[in-house]
Amino acid sequence: MWRNYFKTSFRNLLKNKLYTGINIFGLAIGLSACLLIGLYIRHEMSYDTFNSNADRIVRLTMEYRQAGTVNTTATTGTKAGPQLTRTFPAIESYVRTFIKSNVVKNGDKMFDEPHILYADSLFFKIFTFPFIAGNTATALDAPDKMVITKSMAEKYFPEVKTMGYATALDKTLTCNDKDYKISGICNDVPDNSQIKFDFATAFSNLGNHAKGETWWTANWITYLLLHQEKDIPRLQSDITHYMNSTDVKADAGLTGNDYLNFHLEPLKKVHLYSNLPGFEPNGSIKIIYLFSIIAFLILLIASANYTNLSTAQSSERSAEIGMRKVLGASKRQVFIQFMTEAFLMGFLAAFLAIALSIFFIPLFNQITGIAFKSTIVLQPYPLLSLLGITLLISFLAGLYPSLILSGTQVMGILKKGFTFTGGKNWLRKSLIVVQFCISVFLIIYTLIILQQMNYMKSKNLGYDQSHLVVLPIGGKMMDQFKSLETAFGAVPGVESITASYDTPEFVEWGDGISAQDDKGTHDVSVNAMPVDLNFINTLGMHLVAGRDFQETDFAKQDTSNDGANYHNTYMINETLAKKLGWSAQEAIGKKIDKGVTGEVVGVVKDFNYSSLHDPIGPMVLFLQRELSRNFILRIQGNDIKGTVSRLEETWKQRVTDRPFNYHFLDDSYNKLYLSEDRSATLFSIAAVLAIILACLGLFGLSAFSTLQRTKEIGVRRVLGATMGNIVFLISKNFLQLVIVSIMIAIPLAWLAGRNWIQDYSYRIEINWLTFLLAGIAALIITFITVSFQAIRAAFSNPVKSLRSE
Amino acid sequence: MIALKNIFKWYNTGINRTFILKDISLNVAEGEFISIMGPSGSGKSTLLHVIGLLDAPNEGSYSFMGENVLALKEKKRSEIFKTHIGFVFQAYHLIDELTVYENIETPLIYQNIKSSERKSMVADILDRFQIVGKKDLFPNQLSGGQQQLVGIARALIVHPKLILADEPTGNLNSKQGTEIMNLFKELNQEGVTIIQVTHSEKNAEYGSRIIELLDGRIVG
């Protein structure tokens, strides 16, 4: 009996190639999208769970109030970890961590390594990064020890691949001119770890500012290991209480309303739930929900196609069903037969989906930034999920047609030209409306996101981002800073050069100033930026009043007499001037104090120094070239490649302890929006998929509806209907449904889009043209899809369609 | 075998009631070969469908082999129908996706007959109808006469006591038609009760009794 079912199902699928193709292809796309999104969600949800202590580890974040403003950061001072561990028995141990880049050398192998972890000695006891050689307990117990990952071992000691990884132990690597002994080799850090490192060494190697204990200078990320997970709420309130005690406040130098407090974030919640970025930007549970919804919607569209096409096709199948019933088939048997067909279709789609997923994994990796291997699709978990979803979808999509077809009276079916009417058409129409609602919604939503992204990337930031090259500098280079700057500045193609600590697209340096005038003292929290001469000019910023720093300003930095007469010069931005109650002109010559007093020599026009999520705040530029971490060069646009290669030549002649490294400022600016970019790309793809799937369904439906009306079309043609009349006749009903969909989708998309751009301080106005455009696009696409069939029908010779029967 | 008593069948069209069958009473004994004749729309096919349990009358009683079938439950009725009645249609109604062999086999599948048994039963009937060579062809590869032969083979495969034929030769040329009618006669002689609907006087002659319908009433 099953053989018979399968045989009939197979032959039916083969017979209706268009219908089968649309269904299998559509379902496969839906399933594949679901599978990939599922992998992504699973990856995000699995963050840090590989740590065997994950439940007991918390990240310590800091909240403090100073000068009237409350700040929160994921970083703490050096004191928080040790002091809290000493105070509270619920805490088993702590680890303070920091990741930075440095130059690593072994003989002639020299690379600028971006992920060097500095951590307290218990790091490998608290976190689970299994060793393939060495001892986790002693790996970081002395300052000259270093743990490296498997791939780093292969990179710096290629012989380990043949001789075994243990042979790298006790070998020497040079990092920032200091020699380290390899004390352990661990597996590569998994993608779903919030701490990503290639090298790990003792925290004390960070230098003087990491030694000793202080509540402030919050640069380090501190993790605590607790004895029990359930202690977290209790410990949280104990810590708050403790940090508010008079002794601790005095110890932290806090007065008045100022306070300092720490919060415990369970390790597994950091990635998706924390709003404080740590070593890397966090994911977002909101995005997880959004993508789950999208996966569901795409599947819904694909399944709706199946249901619609099967019911539409029912008239074609009526003779067969009727005959089967006459031959003695029970309702149940016919039901099972049609369900078999649905499941067969589902499984064919699932197989195709696996192939599609494997094919699209590289592209998917590019979009998400995760390095999935293609084989991940073939692992039990994704396969079982796919199986489950396929069964469910096949069942749901096949249920309605199967019930309808098996439940019909034999006599009705045996009559010619039988079609299902009434309730079922209503279902079909609703499904089409739902499909196009989803599609139009996604199109509008995506357009809004793309407009915002485009706006952010093209917004005038207050300086000229184009053709700015950044060369990261450090180490011994600082000794010959001035001559290097002159040399790079003289390279043909370089228009001007300056240097700074942060680059202007993302300033992290937080500071505070106080200023005095006739209205009294003003304390203001600011961002600050140590820069070199020529900064304003090189970056193309505008001065509203005053001047740029100049050579003579260095003279004020008088280090004699223990710095008693040391002064600095400052430039402030318009926002700070306004905050201090000064006009730009008034500000010139005023004194401000930022640890060191100095004169304001210029007021710079506001520029964005952070992502456009944040408004421009008060900002101070001060002249201090020895703090520079980057040269910034403006180069001519006509020979960028040549200029960069000349810069590299100059670098290699003069710098021996660092490899040449550069990037363009607009690239790093665009990186600020990496996660938004990814979401936007995924949304665009989802929107395109949705409209394609919905149109596939319409294409199939219009083919059937045209087929059913072949005779009617023939008669109308004979009676003198034009092609336009025929096309209108067929398209009318579908277009009506799409118009209804657009009407429903527009307000929903408007609400959702408005909600999305709310996160940005600098945002677009949602334009009604967007809605108009999306609506018209949907209509045109629908019209083309549907009229394709209609035109074909209208072209066919009416005599032919009328002769038969 | 069949006893119809005061059968009425109607459709409601707006406020009017359109009668298809009016007060039909009919007895058919086992072994009869009956031809139902009448103009288009006289209710011939409906009467055949009522007899074949494909359609239920609005009024009246119907006993089939001593059982009041109208009172039976759907399941029991379909059981009787499956085992005792074979249908032959004017348009053959073969299943396009199945081969000749599979078409004939289908009723056996629905009766849950074992595969090996099915094989021999189908082989027998293919043999008898001399269509062994066509068993792997699909319906659209056969001529009309051949298709109807398969249709009859399919109806006979379950060894029905009653064959209901709705204009079995309507789509055939006269030679093919004669062949089919001869086949029916043969079957009737073997003891199968046959009721056929036909337009053709000539074909009606094959029957042992002719029933004339006009506007839903038996007139002769």
C-alpha cells in the first residue's frame, strides 16, 4: 500500500513540474534560511557556555558618579577584584584581564599580534581553555611565562606539527622586546568566547599602571569565580552595601553624592544581555528575537505556497480522488495518500535545503563574521532540527489540502470542472495577504535601515574622512618620533601628517575639567584627545574661533622645577564652550584645568567622535605628542597604492622593531557599524527571499487560475477582448490582495522602523516616499509575475482552447 | 438483490425544488442484465449512482442483498460497496499516474489483499482480457476501447456481484462498443448482475430487461 502511495506521489510530482518545482524550491529556500539562522542563533546563545565554571563566573562592571554624571563601564580598577575577594567569602577567586596588540618575534618571524591577553595567574583555573601541552596551574605564575594557542605554536614554531606540540614548551618568544618562555599550549579559542586571545601572559606585564591596587583608572575587565551560583543576588547587595560604607568611599576618594559601585553580570548573560561592550561588541537578544521571527516568517511564506498550490490544484486531482473512492478507498486512505505527498515534497525540499545551506555557508560567514565550517550542517543537531521542522511543516502545509480532498463527496468530485469554493478561497486569499504583508513589511523595514546606514556613512562628521591613512606606532619608535614624522610627511603623495592617541572616529579617553569664570567653578566630564601639531589642518576640521596648536606652545610645557610651571594649551569643541556658558569668541584665552592648567587657544566646530548612536559631547584636545599611538596622514587621492608602498619603504628603512601596518580611517569608521551592517544585510536578504517566495507562490497560483479559465479566456477573445482586458482579468484579483497587504504592512513597518532608528542620536526622517516606493515595487513585481501567465493565455489561439471537450 | 422503494431525489434551487428522481420503485434479481434508457437529464445516471451507493436519495428505502443500506453507517456501506459493486464509466476514469497493471491492482490494495495474492489476481484478469502486453503502459498510451477494457478489468478484479456501467460505450466506436457489450453478456452469463445506462437501442438489447426513464419517473 505504501509503495502505491509513494509511486503515485512521485508520479504526480513529476507530472506537475511547475507546481513541484515551486514547492520544493520554495520550501528548500525557507528551510535553508531557517537552518542557517538557527545555526547563528545557536552560536550566539552558546557564548561562553563551554567554560565548565560558566555558571559560577561573573563579570564585574562598574557604575560611578562623578561631577554629577553617572557612568557605567565594563572595566574596573585594579583593586576591585582582589579587595572584593578578600572581603567576601562567597568569592573563590578573581582574574583581571586586558587584551592588546603587540609585536611578537621569534627569530625572523615578526608579526603585529592583535590578541595578547594579560591576566592574573588563576585565569586558566577559572576559565576552561584546555591545554595540549603544559600545566594550567603554573602556566601564568611568573611574569616571564607565556601561553600560546595551537595555531600560534604552528605559526612561530612550525616544527611542532611534526615533532609534537610539547616541543615548543620552554622555547622563547619576544614580545615588545621582552623574552618569554612558553609555559603552555592551549587549543584555539572557540568563536563563542567573549575572551579571544592568541597569547596569554601575566597581568603584571602590563607595566606600572597595572601594579598596585587602585579603585580608579578603570581599564581592566575583572571576572570573579564564586563558590555557588545562587550566591549572586546576595553578593550583589552585599557589595553595594560595602561600596557605600564610609571607609570604602574615603578610600576611593569619594565625596558628597559621588559613589562607586560594582555589578555582577553572569558570564553566560554578558554576550546577549549586557549593554556594556567588553573585549568585543556584544550581541543582542533583540537581534536573536528578530532573526527567529524572520526565520519563522520565511517558513510561513514557503508553507503557505504549498497549501495554496495544493488546494488550487485540487480540481486537477478531483477525478483521481473520486475514482479512488469509487474503487473503495476510505477517507483515511485518501488522506494518508495526500499527506504522503506532502511529506515526500517536504523531504525532497529538506535534502535540497542541506545542499543549499552548505553552498551558502561561506557567504553566510561573510555576513555574520562567524567562521562556520560547511560540515556543521551535517552534524546531528542541525540535521535533527531540520528533520523536526520538515515534519512539522509538511504536516501543517499538507493538512488542509489533505482534509479537503479526502473529505469531499465522491459525486461532487466526479463531475467535470469541479473546484473548491467558499471557505477555501477565503483561506487562500488570507494566506496571500499574509505573505505579501510580510514581504512588504520587510522591504520597508529594510529600506529604512539602509537609509539610516547610508545616512550615517555619508553624514558630514565635522572632518574629512577620505584619504586618511592611519599608521599605528609604539615601542622604540617614540624615541625618534619627530624625525619619523618628518620623514613620513616628506613621502611624495602625503599632503600633511599629524599624530594622536585615539583616532577621531572613536575617542575613548574619558576625562574631567574644571573651569573658572565670574560665574564660579564649572566641573565637566569630557572626552579628551592628546594630539600633535597640525591636527586640525590634517583632518580638515574647522575652527570657529582661535587657532590650531603651534610649535611655541611646547615652550609652556616647562618640566623644570618638578613641573611647577608646567602649563598646557587646549582646544575645546563648541559643545564644551556652550556647556561652560561661553561663546566661541569668549572662550579664547580662558583658563581651564585638566590636571594641568592651560589656556584655551581654539574652539573647534563640533565633530562626531563616536558612533552616531551617541550625541556629540564636550571634548578637549590637548597638545601632548608623546602619548601618540597613531600617525594620521592625509594623502592625495590619485595614487593611493603608490603612496602606501612608499610609506612602507620609508618605514622599513627606519623602523626595525615593528612590522608596517596601516589602515584607512573611513574603513575603521565603517567598522563602528559592523553589527548594524550585518543586520542590515541579513534583513535585505530576508526581504528579497520573502518577496521571491511570495511571488513564486503567486506565479503558481496564476498559472492554475489561467489554466482553469482557458476556456473563458478563449470565449472572451472570440468576443473581442483585447490582450489588456485579459491581463487585467487575471491580474485584478491578485493585485487587490496585494493592495490590501500593502495597506496592512505600511503602518506596521512605520512603527517598527521608527522604533529601530530611535537608537540613534543622528537619524533620518522617515519619508513617505519610502512607503510609496515599496508599495509600488510590490505591485509591479506582482503584476509582472501574474501577467506573465495571463499574457501567455491571451496569446494562445482561442479556437484551440474552445475546440477541446 | 436490489429493492428500491419510493425513491425521491431532489435539489433545492432557490425556492423551487428540482426533482431528479420521482417515486422510483425497482426490484432487480440476481443474474439480471438491465438496461436503463432515457433522454438526457431524465435521471439515469443519478439512479445508477443511488444503486451504487455513491449518492443517497432524499426519500425512500433501499435494500441491497437484504440489508437496508440507507440506514447503515458510512463504514459498513463502503464495505458492501467495496466487495460487491464494480463501476464502469463512460470516460473510463482510469488514474492517469498509474500503469494498466497498477490501475487494476488499486481496488485490491484498498481491500488490504496481500501483495502476492494481488499479483496472481491481476495476472489472471490481464490474461483473460488479453492485455498482458499492455500492463506497463499508462492510460494515455491506450486506445479508448483498450482503456475501457482496463476499466472493466478493474471493476471485475474484486469479483463483484453487481456491475454498474454508466454509458460504457459512449466514447467508443461501434466495433469497440460491440466488443464491450459482448464481454458484458459473457459476464452476465457467468452470473454477474449488470445494470447499464445507455442511449443506444442496440446496446440496450443486450439486456434482459429495459427500464425507461423520463423526467425522473419510470415510464416503461
